[in-house]
Amino acid sequence: METIKVCLLTSEFLPNWGGVGTYCIELARALACKVELHVVTLGREDRGKIIYSKNDIERFFDGKINVHLLRTCPANDTFLYNGIMQLAVYKNLPDLITTYNFDLVHTNIPQMADILLKIRKKTNIPSVTTIHTTIEGHRNGILRACSLSGLGFSKLDRSEKSVLLLFPLLKFAERLYIQKSKNFITVSNWMKEMLKKDFSSILNLHVIHNGVDLDKFSPANSKDMQILDEVTGPIILLTSRLTALKGIHTFIQAIPKILKKKTNAHFIFAGGGSKEPWIEELKKLNVNTSSYTFLGHLDYELMPSLYSMADILVLPSLYENLPFGVLEAMSCKSAVVASRVGGITEVITDGINGVLFSPGNVEELAKIITMLLEDGELRNRLGKNARQTIIKGFSWATIAENTLRVYKEVLGM
């Protein structure tokens, strides 16, 4: 183990409910034997009870990390939750730095947990920031989704409404945060080019792709899921938050076209967010309720089984960096169909280890899914190649080594 004390700041941790949470959990697991790692986060409440206590989280990591819960609160609104984290970090992090003598702080955008400290210059500790997305890219993706789907503002997810309403303020905060930071990681070459174009102040930027726990996300790790016992036909799976940005409308519009040729196909929606607007869309298209299932948010431990049970994983997003859902499904040998956006093309080679389509193109998506449902040999070949792609280039062991290399560079080691 290196004699480096790292403080990982994140408002998303356990229980996991998003990409940043997945990144921090898996990075913490991979770094736990390489540095002295301290995770500073919030305790998430559900109906007044904390879901994972400090001891629960430390046991989850076999006692290999140190956890500091600044406070507990519900996470019904991610904007409010992040705001609470920022205030708690401003109040408590300086004392934690003094007490534990951290060498470096690792933070994330869009959370910007230590933004108030950076504005007030209350600490001089070196920092590394992973940029998962940008506010402008997120906003533009939402606007495009609205244009394609015809969804009005009132039907957007609360988080999407917040991005649109608060965009000028959020954009200003993001730019200020980046100006006051020096060392950055991002998870795709695509995002690196976007950042170089939009933020001239960024000089020290490393690309370290997202990764997958190869043992957890493996077909061998799948288990029976009783919630799908009644599904008899081929399964087409979508795993993402039910927001306009994720291209849910494109997927739903493709469903009746697919059912014309594959009448027994079943469409699974797994992810948090309001399902009502999307069920309304399905009803308008006369899609029978027996053809689809909304599972809601699932425990992260169930995801390997869900990927392994699916015949096809679809990600129709209009804006992405390098989504974990694609990597995890590929690791489980799923045949993946994804929109040609962001860093997805850095992991999927069209027709070799997955299939790409033009974002928002309903006809193309329906045609590809139908083709894959009719060609089991092609699905199997795509899945096998996908697993090999992940094994070769997207393991957390490699990512941890590359991240540690960045830490050492920042610390002059």
C-alpha cells in the first residue's frame, strides 16, 4: 500500500442510484488496497431510517476504507441532496483534513462537493476532479429530447426541470469551479475534446475510462429473478433513469414496430423516475400491458442477473459520456444496442461487439432490435466479443492503477 491518504468526496455512495455513485463505489473498492482511503459522504435516509450506516458501509468494503458520514438526509431530489452535501463539506472538511492529515482530495463534477471551500479558499490541499458530464451538454441533451419526443416541460423529470430552470446559475458555478481546480480526470476521449474546447483553463486532464467488476458482472454470477418468472418471450432491457435525456421516447416509439414482427417480445424498464408519463405514451400507441414491465429502481446487486437474463440491452440516450450500463451489460455477454453518442463509440465497434444507431432514429432502432431477435447466432457472437472487450480494457484493476498514477503526479511523487 502507498503511503498516500486520499479523501474521496461524494454525495452519491451507498446505496447506489446513479453513475457517479457507481464510479465512487467501484473506485473505492479498487483503491482500498493501494492507498489509505477515506470516503466523505452523506447517509441516505428512507422514511426516517438510515439505509447504510457508517459501520454498514465499512463492512461492505471489508473494513478496508474509512467512512465519514457528514449527516443523514433523504435523497428524493438530487439537487437538494448535492446542496446539503456542499454545505456539510464546507462546514466539516477543514477539520477532517486537519485530523486525518489527508494528502489529496478527489471530487466529482457535476456534484462539486467542495465548491464553497474552493470559492472561499479555505483549504490548500491538492485535489483531483473527475468530470462525468457538463451542465451545458446535459441541458442540450434535454432540449433535444424534448424536441424529438414532444414532451412538455411539465412531463420532464424533476432533475431535468431543475437543469433547465437553473442553467445560467449552474453553468456559472461549474465554470468557476473548474477555474479554481487544477487536476482533472474524465472517462472518455470524447469528453476530453469537449472540455478542451469549452474550458481553456483546463491544462492537466487525464482520460481514464470507466470500468466494470469483471467477477460481479459475469454470466456465471446470474441468479433467477422471480420478478420475471411470468415473462416467456425474448427480453429487451432498458436500464436507466426514466428521463427524456435517456431517449425513453425513442425506445417506446420503436416498441409497436418491433411487436408487429415479434409479437412475444417483452420490454423491461429498470430504473428510477416516474413511470406514469411513459405508460401514458405506451397506451397512446396501443401497446398491451402484457408486453412491458416497469421494475423501478433495483438493488445494484441484482443487475448482473438482469443483464444476463436479457436478450438485448438497449441504451437510446441522446447524451452520454461513458455509461456504466453499457459496460456492465457487455461484461455479462449481453447483445448491446446503443445510440452513437459521447464515449460509447470508444467501447462499441459497430457490428463487432454491439450495434450502434443514430440517436433519436426510431425506425433504425426498431429494425436493429428486430434483426437481433431473429438472429440468435449474431446475438451470441456480439455478446462473446463484448465480454472480451471489457476484459481487455475496462477492468477496475487497471483503472485504479491509472488513477493512482495521477495522484502521484499531482503530489510530485
